[in-house]
Amino acid sequence: MKEKPVQPKAIGLLLLDIAGSDRPRYEQVIRHLAQRQGYELAGLLTIGTDTYMPTTLVVETVCKAGASAILAPDLAHFNGHAKAISLACDLVTADGIVPRSGGER
């Protein structure tokens, strides 16, 4: 029997201030991105105004999950920290992909 290829893992990211009451729609966008780009969605991380060190939390979550990408509806969900997060993984949005910019994979 032929083995199913292993999909790379990704973490979904939502900034709660942006998602608001549209959260279910944004979650659907993330699931669609995962499917379209061939990722296994390994979890969903939500960031609120009370989240301590959100950029560090995002990177730590990616590393612990063994994920190679963060999926978000758009770059606004990276809260101005896309460049820093892209040092750890690819950023995938409905508008395109920001490739990882840091070192070897």
C-alpha cells in the first residue's frame, strides 16, 4: 500500500482585535489556506490585547509544533511583526506568501 505523503505543519493566527465577531469567518479562511497550500493545520493561536509578548509566543508555538508556516487571513494579524516572525517560518496569507528569511530550515 502506498503511504500518504506527510504534509508540512502550520499554525493559524488570529488577532482578536481584528477578528471580533467575524472570528468564524476568519477561521474558515485559515482552514481554506491550509488546504489550498497543502498544510496540516496543527493549531490555532489567538492573540488578544492581554497576550504577554505575542511575537515570542507566536515563534515559540511554531517551534513547539514543528510547523513550517503561520497562516493568517492577512498581514494585519501579524500586528506589525511580520518581519520578526518570518525569521522563524513562512507567513501565508490570502494575499500571498512571505518566505522565511532566517537561516537554514
